[in-house]
Amino acid sequence: MKQHYFLSHFKSSLIPALLLLVTCSLSSCFLKQDRTTTVYGTITDQNGKPVDSIMVILTGLKFNNGTVLKEVYSDKDGNFELVADLPKKYSAINVEVPFFPHKNSKFQNNYSGFKIEKDGVSTNNCCTASIGEKTKYDFQLIPK
């Protein structure tokens, strides 16, 4: 009699567990993880004044290779914003003010680098953004 009780109890708890497992497995196949990533911020000079026409790029990283996904120039108020829905093949993303002479000549001709704030905190760890989130990067340009 005890053996029969154990089997019936085991069967009754196994079926809901299997249904839960199947449901979770199927839902993960159909649910899309939100990979929309927003990076925004300001670009200023050493006096805190906005700098326009400075290129900022978003680079998707896959293994050790980087691919430029988006590029934008700062506006007259020094603001920029990059929004990208990142494919799953990218494991991380970087934000950069590149030294491209033909595309970012204002930066290359007038500045030697920049100081960085990520989400309002000074950092030397440039410039990874979290996939699926909003990240603020402020760049203060250093004159030549």
C-alpha cells in the first residue's frame, strides 16, 4: 500500500513540474530579449562649453572584432544620442570618440583626448555600455 501511495504522489508532482519546464522552454524560444541600447551624453571643452560636430560611434564587439554599428555627431549644444537594436551576435558594445582624420577632423585637429564620465561618475574605463539599457557618457575634450 505504501508503494502505491508513493507512485501516485510522484506522478501527481511530476506532471506539473514537466508542464512548467516545457512552458518555460517554449516561452524562452518565443520571447525576444530587449537589446535596444541607448547611449547619450554631452561633449564639452575644457571650460565646460558645448562642442558641436564631434563624431561619436557605437561599436559592436563579437569575439575580438569590432564593427561600427552607428555614428552620430554632437549637435550645437554638445549633445549626442545613439540608439541601436543590437543583434545577438554582439556580446558587448563600446562608445568611442574616434581619431578618424577624414570623419572626425574637428576632434583630431583641435583636441588630444578627453576625460570621461559614465552616468555622472568619472572613469578611466572607456567606454562599454550595457546591452539593452541606457548609458550616459559625457566627454570633456582636452585641447592640443
